[in-house]
Amino acid sequence: MMGPFDYFKEVFKKYTVFTGRARRAEYWWFTLFSMLLSYGLTFLGFFVLDIPWLGNIYSFAVLLPSLGVAVRRLHDVGKSGWFILIPIYNLVLLVTPGMVGPNEHGPDPKGATDAFFVPEPEVY
């Protein structure tokens, strides 16, 4: 079982991967830790180090991993990554549980299977 910080590290291992699926936990733990780090670096930059753009550097550095995990999260609910551009609907999709069993974007990241899922026979 993965801990919260393991999900954060997992996103960086898939820095620019926009294929596959991501669990809700992976997306939301990454978002939480990323926001905390960004706010912390911004505070540190403004009040301690006198480098006001320190938080912006971190935010720019995690732009691609953030987009990647968001696209993979939308794939988990069976939608295209382009749905990230629709303001309110994307938030609804990001909190929606993922599809059970494999979909067109890959296997279930939880490893769950649908009892009613029957794979299509291979055509030769």
C-alpha cells in the first residue's frame, strides 16, 4: 500500500506521461503536496530569502507533471484529457470514482475487475 508522499513521488517518476490512468489518491495527494510546497516556497522567498519568485519557479517546474496527472485522472473516469479545459465539469470529473476494470486508456490502477466485464475475443 502506498503512502501519501509515495503518490507525490510517483507523479515525478511519470514526469511527462499523458497516457494511462491515475487514481484519485494519486491526483489529490500530488495536488495537496504541490500546493503546500508552492505556498511554503513563496513565503520563504518573500519573507526570508528576499527572492519573491521562488514559488513561481517551483510552480513552473511542476506544470507538466500537474497536467500529466490531471490527464491520467480524467482517463481513469473514461474521458479524454481535453476535458481539463472545461472549468467546472473538470472538477466534477476529478472527484468522480474511476471506472472499474480496464477501459480504452489502460488497466484499472486499483487492480479491480468488474464481475460483468467480459473481454472481447481477439480477431485474427
